[in-house]
Amino acid sequence: MHKDYIATRDTDAPEADFVEQFWTDNWKNSGGVEGRVTKYVSSFDRFALKSEWRIMRHFMTPQSHSRLLDGGCGTGEWCRYLDAQGYSTLGLDISRETIAKLQELFPDADFRAGDIRETGLEDASFDAMYSWGTFEHFEIGLQPCIGEAYRLLRPGGMLFITVPFDSIGLSLIKVFQRTPKKPARNRKRFYQWRLTRAELANELALGGFEVLKLKPIHRRQSIVRILHHGFGVDYNSRFARFTGLLLGLVLPRSFCGHMLMAVARKPENG
């Protein structure tokens, strides 16, 4: 497992406080709840193209997996989408400010503030749990998140997660990344873990899960990041978007997948 760090002035805050503030600011800077979730309310069909849903939907139905937990729901797009598909979804996120806004906008939905490592929710109360890019953000490792997911799922319940993929392509970032003139070592703190297929499979197995599928996804995003961090290309430039799209069609996922998605099941006798 590989550690990634982030440059920040906030080096002293407790980890949970730092993670909460980081993602509260991130959602604000990317359009806020109003700018993100409300625009999806009348256009849910776009989710059918998402890699996560194309994998996830083959393992569940509203009839057999009716009660879902979104661990790290952010601005709530996935909760809103899956509710519209006939599921009953609880959205949990560490950002209290984001959750308060979601509760204001969608009073009939179920959004709650909480830490996915210790949710306080009832044992075996969900048929499935999904969590996109969340388990990796705690320096102690993935086991507290995996253990809590195991506790919350009913026997036979499904777990769907994505974590950063430690691919060959992402490793190239370090080779080509420009070195700052004055590295600020004392102004960095842990940001996330990156894992290989074998490492993620091992983490899930240690937590008691049966691993059903591991697949790298989001090739284009990885290529754009390599161009940005390695060669200074603007994320949003036409060149980055076109190159990411083109190379993403031909390069293997093992080389340039940005995230690694896992599908796992809690044993029936668990």
C-alpha cells in the first residue's frame, strides 16, 4: 500500500476534523450541493453510463437489496439516483455542513452526518453498502472502515467500494512530476492510500469478506492526472480532455486505471 500526502497549512488538526473540513471545502469549490445534486434530479439517466453503476447493478436488485448505505455520500447524487431506482438509501457523510444542506433541500430523503469507521447504526441493518473513494482517507488503514461495513451488512450483504489504484500509470507521476523549488515537508499530511489488486483483495479478506470482483476504472482521469502532474498540462484544457479520451480507449486498465473497484460479499454465515 502506497501513501499519498497533500500540501496543507492545517497540519495540527485531528484527522477526522481535517477530513471533514477538506471535503466540505471540496464540495463548495466544485459547485456546492445545489450546483451538484440538484442538476441530476431530472437527468438520472446519465448514471447508467457510470463505471460504478454498470458493475454494481449486476449484483443487486431493489427486491433483494432494498436497503442501502452510501458511506461517504458527499453531495448526495448517488443517493438520489438509487432512491429513484426503487432502493431505500441512507446517505452518511463526515461533512456536517454538507449533510445539513442536503437535509434542507431533500427533507424526505435520509441523510445523516457521521464517521464511516464508527457510524452508530444498528448491526446487520443494510442489504448493501457502497462507498466511492472514502475508505482510503484514514492513515490507520482500511480495516476500521471494512470492519464497520461488515458489522452493518446482513449475512449475504454486498459491499461495493472504490479506492485509488496503484497502477503503472499513476506510478509514472512520480517519475515525471516536477519538484517544487522549496519543498515544504513540514506542511504536508497524509491524504490517502493507493492499493494494488492484491492489496485490496487482502484487506477485504482480512475483514471477513468474499471478494467477487476487482476492476480498475476511470482510465481517462488517470491519464489527465499524469499529464497535469508530470507535464504541467491544465486539467481542463482541450488537449488534456482529448488525449485522456483517446488514450483511455486503447491503454489497458491495469496501466492507467485511476480507481480500483471491488465487489465483495459478507458470507451467509457471517
